[in-house]
Amino acid sequence: MSKKRIQYSSEFKTKLALAAIRGDETVPQLAARYNVHPTQINSWKRQLIEQAAELFCKNNTAANKEQPTTDDLHRVIGQLAVERDFLARKLNH
């Protein structure tokens, strides 16, 4: 019988990593409270620390991915223009 892996939400991971960084409780205490292996909490803590600097970069790639590029917008405008012309022709026939 295989054991199914638990998928934790990003909010949960962040909550535990921040708690571990703050040091209000030790990692073993957090692990016992939330029923998560201490190694996993330490891994989330390390990831948070390593990636924290990226949040403040001017060229934050995560933020740039959310915003459409000029090419994306031109592509959408072109598609909408074609659809409008098609519908206008169908309406006139």
C-alpha cells in the first residue's frame, strides 16, 4: 500500500516558513503542531530566504509574466479586428 503525498498550499508553506524564520517556536515545535516533517519546514524556510531578494528586483519576472506585452496586446487587437470585420460582413449579407 503506497502512501499518498500531501499537497500543501503556498499560503501554508509561507506561514510555516515565516514562523520558522521568526523563531517564536522551534522548527520541531512547528512540525509537531502542524504535523509536518521538520526537514520540510527547513526546506520551505531556505526557499523563502533564497528567493526573497527576487521580490524586490526591478525586473521581477513573476510580475512581468502577469502583465501582457505589447506584442500580446497587438495580437489581441488584430484578432478582434478580424472578428469584427467577419461579423460586419455577415451582418451585411
